[in-house]
Amino acid sequence: MKHIFLLGIISFCISASLSANPYRWGKVSDTELKLTISNLDTSASAVVLFDVGTLRFEYGSKIFFTRHRRIKILKKDGLSYADIQIPYYKKNDFEEISFIKAETINVDSASGKIVSQKVDSKDFFTIDINDRWSAKRFTFPNVKVGSIIEYSYTVISRSYLSLQNWAFQCEVPTLHSEFTALIQEGLDVQVFYQGVLLRNKYETEQTKTWELDNMPAVAPEPYSPDEKDYIENITFQLRGFYKSDPMKGVEYVNILDTWDKLATDFRETDHVPSYYATKSFTEPLLATIITDKDSDVEKTRKIFYYVESHLRWNKRLGIYPTASSKQVLDAGVGNCADINLFLSLLLRSAGIAADPVLISTKSNGLPTKVYPLLTQFNKLIVVVNLYGKNYFMDATGADYPYGIIPAEDMNNLGFKIGSSSSDWVSIPVVGASKLDCYYSVDLSDLAKVKLTAQYSFSQFAAVGLRTALKNASDKEEYVKEHIALLNHVFNLDSISIKNLDDLNLPLSIRCYFSGGDYDSSNIILLRTMGQSTFDKNPFTSKSRTLPVDFDYPIEESYTTTFTLPSGYAVDGLPINEAYQLPDKMGVARLASSSVGNTVTIRRTMSLTSSLFPPSDYDLIVKYFDLVSHFKTATVVVKKR
């Protein structure tokens, strides 16, 4: 989980002198030049030699953040670090980047001399990321294995509420990371620590400079949450300042709003009021969707499906609507705030307790209650209270069934903004990915083997597949290429698809095959059918720094029944096996049986928990080693 620790007020004189800077531009040491491998990670393709930042902040003037970074390229894969992109917030001219410079440092193989090559000013480009963000982009010249690259820049900002944070780790090892904050005396700035090392070193110490050495890489790993939530990181927040008054003396001025104040401001933002008050159009519209005889659950379900099917999401996130409720209904399209605010409006108009909830999606990072800022949120969903229990809804996904929200939404906490109050709410993981596969193989005629395959996809397993099938120009071809994948050659004769549009029922696909040709020798080897994402263990690293996050529980089963040809009998069955994770967090099983002329092999996996700490990594590796091993289970059949 994300650990944030608060240090209290820091206030330092802006004129405080810095100690002599050992990280001089272009001055590389013999140690840096000779470095060929990282002791922190021998597989690392590059290493950050140092990363040094300084924040200078005087209230009433612009904020200056300067960074100087030096990287050594160790392997060919590290050449990608020669491409640099520095984002900044351009809207309303909040930020700009100045004093940018960069150079490549190599050792001439013939003379042994150090050769530096600067990035020319014309090779720094400005690109637009979206309507709020831009970036400075450049590429280091003549970079090769053994090169040292360094760059520095200054971000000039007018934003006092969102001061620059500092991450002490990145996707490659960092030998030294250092941050200094020079903050004007009298400013009330809080420092928030994320990470155990920072807490242990600085929690009881008041300082203006923070340093960490020999930091391991924190890079994306298979099934991992956003690594930004787990690195050593420091964040600053301006709360207020002290001012002198000839009559009143020293007075404290609070500039940071409360959560309730932010909720009030949100309700009064353009277009938002139109979603809180019942409108004249809602009553006749609801009359076409629900009836007086419907229970609250039935009303909620019908309204959800109406909004999901009638309002098209334009794929844009955000917490603020772009139009009024009536305009969104007439247009039939909107961003996530437009659609989900409209959903909450219809639900409340039907007498259902429903409120908008601001969230930070998983890819945006974990939200925090510590400092009240709406900028940490990037999406709006809905919470409904039925019979004293909260249910979360998101009508932007066209193929999500009632009661299931996208995995991106299930990110621990949300900020609920009711019509007159606000509160934080927990967002639990609800739903699972469920897949059941049944294969019936008729070996009566080994030259003309027949196979029937039945696939059942439920909840998260069905969402993406439903969308793909609806968009496919040839559904049979899509099933053939993506679903009906077998470990034996067959001809696909026909396909039937059921419940494609009924989101409340499992998506069912039945395939009929013929033309399979098994070797009619004295011995036949039969293996379980079906292909899973986990047929190969995705966890190959020896260790793990991030939690394992599957987003939601997973249930998969593959059952294969063989009807044996006349004159053959089972000579050997796989050993029945089972492996259970602690606290019933998951189980994997392999079972086989033989009755008469039929043989059945069944392999199953079930993860009841979706999130595992790094301390459970060895257990996860063992679990998926067995899951992949079960795929190779073989039945030996011999002629009598």
C-alpha cells in the first residue's frame, strides 16, 4: 500500500547558502567512466549516476525547480534513455521550461580523451501532449554503450498549491538522488514522505536537503500496480503563510481549502448544478424506463442499462461535465463526468440514493486524503446506496454488466460529493474473471476424430470479448483466431454464440470440429485441451519489489473428456494434485479419472484474492509453476 508520512512545517530562509556542489556540469570521474555494470542490478541496461534537484520558493514570486541528471549507458537496451521528454503544465501559462541543456560524453577509443558533444539549441523541440500539457523533447547525439549522458533544466511555475515533488527511484538503479528545498521563511509548507527509507532517515529530522544512495530500480513488472505509488518519494504542500500586521501583529493566512469547501466549489462549477436538481425532462423519460412496480434494485438496473446504451462515451476522462444534463441527453455523447453525472441525476429522480464520486484511476495513482486537492482525481463515477450498502457504477463501458465497474476504477478510495455533504468512501474489488471450458473429444474413429468445445465467459472475462465480437466483421473468423485455439489440428465446422447482447448472462460460445487425425499406433498420448494466459508462468524474476495485482479474482477451468476407440484402454493417468495458497487466497487443482471407455482431465485455478504483497511472491511463483505444469498433464492409452 501507499505510505505517506507527514513532517510538519518547514520554513527556511531563501538566502541560505548551499554547500559546494560536487556535481559539476561535464566533470566526470574515472569511476563513472570505468563503470560497466551496476552492482545493484547486474542486468540493468543503464544506471543513474546522480539526480539532483533544487526547489526555490518565495511567496508572491514564481517558483523555480532545477534538475541536473547524469546517466551511464551500460547495455544496448539502454540506448532508449537517449530520448528525453520533459512534460510541463502549459494551460494558463502555469509552467514553462528554461535553461535547458544536454550533452553526450564519450571516451575517444584512439586518444583516450574525453569527448563531449552538446545537443544544439535547434534540436530541442516543444510538443503538445493535450490541451493542458506540453513537453520538451530531444535526443542525445552519438550515444552508444559506455556513453554518459547528462541534462539539466529549470521549470518556472506559478502554481503554489501543486509544488514539485521528487522521486528518488526510477526504472533503472540510482546511485545518488538528492533534493533541496529553499523555502522562504514564514511559509507553512508540509512535507509528505512516501517510502520506508525516507521515513526512517528523516521523520524526526528537520532539514532542507534529502539524500538517498544506491536505490534499486522500480520498473513495471507483470501484473503490477502503478510503480509511482511504491517508490521513495517526497511531496510538498503549501498550507498558508504568516504575515505581519502593524495593528494585529503576526497573523496566519490559510490558503488551503477544506474537503467540504472543495465539494461546495465543485457543486457550483459550470454545468454541475444541472445534474443535482430534478429537471422537467426526467419524469417523462423515467416513465419510459421504469415502472412503479419495480423494486429499487430493478429501477437501478434499468436506469443503468438505459444510460450505458443511450449515451456514448467519447473516451475522455475528467471530473467536470462539458455540458448541461439536457444538452448531454440531446447530444447522446459526453465525457465520463457527463455520462455518470447524468446517471446519478436519473437515479435520484427515481428516488434512489445516488451521488457522484471523484476517483483517481489505477494508472493515475492512488489518491490521498492528506491534502485537499481535486487535481489528484481524473474520473467521476457513481455510488448508489441500496438497503444500507454501497454499490459503485460506471456507465461509460458499453459492455459492462450491472454491478461491475472497470478495474481501473477500483483504486481503493473515492471522494463522494452529495447534494449537501461530502465524504470519503472505500471502493472494494467487486466481480471476477470467470472462464469455463469443456471439450468432448470422440476418438471412436481415429482417422475422423470429432470435437465439441463449449466456452462460458462471465463478468470481466466477458467484457472485452463481447466488445471485440460486436466489432468483428467476421465473428466466426474472430472465434477461430482468438478463442478456438487447440493443441491438435481440427477443422472448424460451425460456431454458435449465445447471450452476446444480454450482459446479465454468461457469454456462451460452442464450436464443432471434425477432421482430427490421431496416430493409431499402439500408444496414444492424450492431453488436456484449451489455452490459458497462464499456460506459461508470467513471473520469471527471482525477486519482486512491487505487489502482484491481478485487478480482480480469477477463476478458470478446463475439462476435457475423451471417448476412447474400441480396443484401447488407459495405461496411465496423471497424478491428482492440488496446491492452496495461505488464507484460502487461491487454489490450483489437477484431477483425472477413467470410467469405462471415457477419460476426463480437469485443471482449474482460482484466485479469490486479487492483490498479493511482495512477501508472497515466492508463493505466487510456485502457484503458477504448477498451473503451467498442469497444462502438460498426459493420459497414456494403449491397445489391448
